[in-house]
Amino acid sequence: MKELAKSGAIDADLAAAFDASPNPYMLLTPELRYAAMNAAYLETVGRRREELIGRGLFEVFDAGATDQGRENQKQLRESLTRSLASGRRDHLALIHYAIPAVGENGKEVLEDRYWSATHTPIRDRTGQVAYILQHTTDITELELLRRQVASADPSATTSALDTILGGNLLRRAESVQADNRRLETERQRLVDMFVQAPGFIVLLAGPDYTVQMHNPAYGRLIGRDSVVGLPIRDALPELEGQGYFELLDQVVETKQAHEGLASPVLFRPEGAREAEERFVDVVYQPILDDMGVAVGILVQGHDVTDLHLAAQRQKLMIDELNHRVKNTLATVQSIAMQTARSNPDPARFAQSFQARLMALSHTHDLLTRSLWEGADLRAILEHETDAHGTARVVLNGPSVYLEPAPALSLGMIFHELATNAAKYGALSVGDGRVFVDWSVSRDARPHLTLSWRETGGPAVTPPERRGFGSRLIERNVRHDLAGEAKLSYVSGGFSAEISFPLDRGRP
């Protein structure tokens, strides 16, 4: 205490009175380190002042490695922590706590002691808890004598002697302390469940719906570490206009719980410029007092944003699948009719029809791998030309990701070009080669331009009539891709120039 008086923290006369008191007192910092103690305390624990100042309480007085020792130390620590957290006195009517002492052989031993302790928070000028004042009484002799009397004559516990020894008082104190420990254990278990709950929980109280407490899951949902102590309108101003404040009023007025499934709500996380939409399953449960008046609301639920978006995505995919199945069947029907017109011989029809279906199937495989989000242009080309070898079909161009519709159309187009080159063009002879080049314009509306050039093949002459392959290419480019196709039959080799917008259908 002299140290605190010198620093001006307390009055010198008060420090002198504190040190002269026959009752043991000591002061601990919020970190449970010794700040001061009086002479009676030093005499009780058998220590010198310089041994204690600045050191941790449990560093100096370790209760030992036994289970009982650890339990006793836990009781003492919990009492100090409760006093710090609540700002109120906390009593330990009876605690068994051994302290170091010098044995008969001169070595340090742990000596069993029984104590009664009171922990009182001491606040500074700002109202914050600056110290914990501990008043301890060594009741070892009284407790041992009471136990000896009770052991020798159980009936003596109700006798006048037992009353003089304080047995009834101590038993009542022990019973109260045991109940307090049980209640504290239950309270801690409830707090642990509250904190670790996978769903979000928040307790609102009073007419302003002040946040009394919430768990970490709620903090993650709203994007803030803590909003405890704030009215909900101040804690989450972005909820204004979304109907949730009105919903709280409704629950209090009707005293009826409200449940919402996949309810959309916009939260603006701390530091974020824009609000984020979340979807929650939530229950608003009114809290009623003894008179049946709603004094608060318990809000609990789960963030189901991922599940909701997955369900929306699944529905979209099913609708898209239905649409694509219809389109695919229409494409197959068209291929069948056109192939039949060009191949009156059943064997040739079957061969051509099967090859075109396989081309359609290959592109479907590529799209399936990406969950029908699209496919890469080079991958589609490689699918249709791999059989001829990379040395004979040279691909050159940047990575271009195509949406499903143009990917399917280009798959059919490349199949027709490769089939025609293998039958009549550059790939029908050993030295022939095909060069495929493509690029994307950087204009406001990007266009893909692709060139298919064949060299080293047989001499090319323009066909006398347009076959199904050329009609399919021109039709797909014009109708499906909203682009242009130019087919050239020059003597040096067949070539095709294809151009179409990549953002067809977008605003």
C-alpha cells in the first residue's frame, strides 16, 4: 500500500490505516498481480512484501498438481474473475487452499489451510475496475476442530459446542457455496452452448430493442464483431425499409412468435460500401414477464444463403435443361432429315448420321464438365480434330470461353469442316494440313473471327450443288450465331471465314 501512496493513487492516511489493520488484506490488479498488501496479510502467508509485489497470485501460490489442488485454485480464480466481470463483491465462505511453508527439515512444503475470503472490486475515477481487494480469514483451526468434534460424536454437530464453533454457520456457508458453484457450472454450460451454437442467436430487450447479447454466428451474419448495448436501429440502420423493425413491433404487440423461411435481408458489413443480400431461416420469439408483458425478443435462426442460391441454381439448370433437350431434339430431327436427303443409301445415311450425332455428343460432354456454363473454343476444336494429329491441324488463337449455345453450334460446324477435309480436302492426303486461326476484336461489342485454311490437298473445284455440310455451316452461323460465314473453293485449298458476336442476347 505504501507504493500506491507514494504514487498518489491513494491517500497516505488511508494507506497507513490499511497497513495497520489486524485483518489480512491485499490488492490485485485486473491481471491478478499483487499491487499491495498489509502487514497482517504478509504475516498470514509467511511472505515478504518484495517477494509478492508485481508477481501473479497463482505464480506465487500454486495449489499443487493434485486434482483437489487444481479444483481449489479454480474456485479461487473463478471468484476473482466474477468480481472483475460483474463489478460486484464475491464471497468464498470456505475454500481449502494449501500454501507453501517451511517444514521441520527446513524444506518448503505445502501446508493445508482453510480460508474464508471476500473479493471486492475497487473502481478508479473513470468507473473502471482498477483493483480487487481481497479480505481473507484463516479458519483452518476452526474447521479442523469442527471436523474433529463431528467425527468423535456426530450428535455434537447440533450441540451448543457445535454452535460455538460455528459449525452450523459453516455448513450453511458451504451449502450456499456448493449451490453457487453448481449454478456457475450450469451458467457456464449455457454460455458455452450459446457461443458455440451453429445458428445465430441475439437477445433484444426494452422498447428500443437493445441488443443484450449475441453469439459469434450473429456477428458473422451482420459483418460486425459486436453490437451489444446498441438499439437495433442504431446497430443495423440498413434494415430500415426492409420491414424487420415493423416485424419486431408486431411480435411484441401480438405476443406471438413469427417464423420466416429463406427471408431476404440486406446487411452492410462494417467497412463495406455496398449491402450484401443474405437469406435466413429465422424465428422471433417474444419474451414475456410474470405479468404476460413482452419485454424482449429472442431472435434465432440460420444463414441459408448458400442453400437458397443452390436451389435457385438447380431450378435454373432444370429449366435450362428442359429447353436444351427440346432444342437438341429439334437439331437431331433436322440432322436426320438433311442427312437423309443427301444420302439416299441407308448405309451411307447411318454412317453420316451417327458421325454427326457423335459430334453433338462430344460438345455436350464438354459442357457437362462445366455444369453447362460454357466451353473453351480450343477444347471444342481439339475434340473434332484430334483424330488427325496436332502436326496436321494447327490451332492458333487466344483462350475464348463460349456460352453453351454457340459452343454447340461450333461443335457441329467444326465436325462438318473436319469431315469434309478428311473426305475431299487437305486431310485426305498424307501431306495436307489445316491451319485454324482466330482472334477477338476489342470493340465495344466483341466479335470472334475464325479462319479455316486447308493446304497441300487435292485441287479444289467449286461444287456443282450445295451439300448438307455447307448448308449446315451457313445456317448455324447465320441463325444460331447471328454471324457471317464465307466458304471459298480456290484451287490452292478450301477455306472458311466465320465471324459472329460473342455477346449475342446480352443488353
